[in-house]
Amino acid sequence: MKLSFEQGIAAGVAGLVATALVAGVLLVDHSAIAAPAEPTAQRQPLPAPSGDAAFRDDASHASVVFAGGCFWGVQGVFQHVKGVSNAVSGYIGGSAADARYERVSGGRTGHAEAVKVDYDPRQVSYGQLMQVFFSVVHDPTQLNRQGPDHGSQYRSAIFVEDARQQAASRAYISQLGRAGSYRAPIVTQVSSGQRFYPAESYHQNYMSNYPQAAYIRYYDAPKLTALGKQFPALYRREPALVPMR
């Protein structure tokens, strides 16, 4: 994402930006879009994880952090997945001092825009979350970019909670590579031990709060449509929104 005052305010949300600025709230939006790019969601479903990629957990709660471009769309999709209790936009990979939007957007903090997904493994498996991530959430072959957004803060990455998630992630990436699911190599990084920092409140529930924003309509809404079509058994009509104080 780029700050609206850096590249222009999208026409569809100009009024919202002005209102927010008057109220003293910094509302950001991507740059105005002359022609929408091809949606990043896969046209066909990916194969289900198998072997080591398909482990199942009997625990009632688990977490994982997914980074795949602008966190508005990543959060928006996972909020509609059954079994996900919370999906919080934030930053991971850098220091606490740099975990602020105005610093992360510069691309030099080491942070990635990411979403921490809390889920019930008895309702949705880790493998199913990976299927959603690698198919409708983003394009894992794009290095340090996603759609119109460029920079290491938009990299494709999975920050796992435990060794089983790490092994499953690497196994699924290998499985997709062998299956020739993409025309280019997958560049998704898999790591652990990184601290996640929640993003500012104005970034939370962004897709639900501003469905008519130009960026949301062009780049993120198609992902939600793809979720419903490709994974109807996982799709939840009402999103699990982040509680706001």
C-alpha cells in the first residue's frame, strides 16, 4: 500500500478520506487505479495437501501468521473462513519500534504486512488454511510484490507457530511445485520465532468497513468471490470481525 497523499486518493473513497482527516484520523488508501490488473486468485482450485502437508490437530486453538501483500485483503478473506475465530492485520519481521504503518510502508524495516489467524483445528485444518492462502489470497510466485504493491513489506511468507506447521508448509510448497500448479516458482518464505505486532485500528476490518474503496473492489473483492466458489464448505457469509474498543 502507499499512503494516499503520496500517489493520489482513489476516487471511490475521496469523501471518506476527507471526513477522516477532519476527524483527526489518518485513513489510508491505495493509489488511484486507472485499469484494474488481473486478480491474483487462482482460476482453478489447488490440490489438497497430502502426506506431511496434511497433518491434523485435535487442539481447540492454534495460530499462524500469513503475509501475502496488502493485509486488507488477506484479513478480509480469512475473516470469512469457517473455523477462524479472529484475523488481525499487523506487522512481523522487524522491531517493535518500527511496527508502525508510516515506517513499514517505506519498505526498509524488515516487517511484512501480515495477518495473524486464530483458528479451531477441529473445524478447519491447517492444510485447508494453506489451500486458501495459496489459491485465493495471493499469488505466491510474486517476489516482494503483490498486484500493484511493490516492496519487501508485501512479500509472500508464512510465520508458523510450531514445528508441525513448518513441516506442513514446506511439504505443501514442494507438493505444489511437483504438481506444476504455477507457471513460475513459488517464492513463499517459511519461518518461525518472529513477534507479531497488531496494526493500527484504522487498518482492522478494512474490507468490511470500506467495501466500495477502489482498491478493495478491484483487487480484494474478487478474492472473496473466489473463496465462496472454490471453497463453499469453508465459506462463512458473516465475517469474524476484530473487536474494536
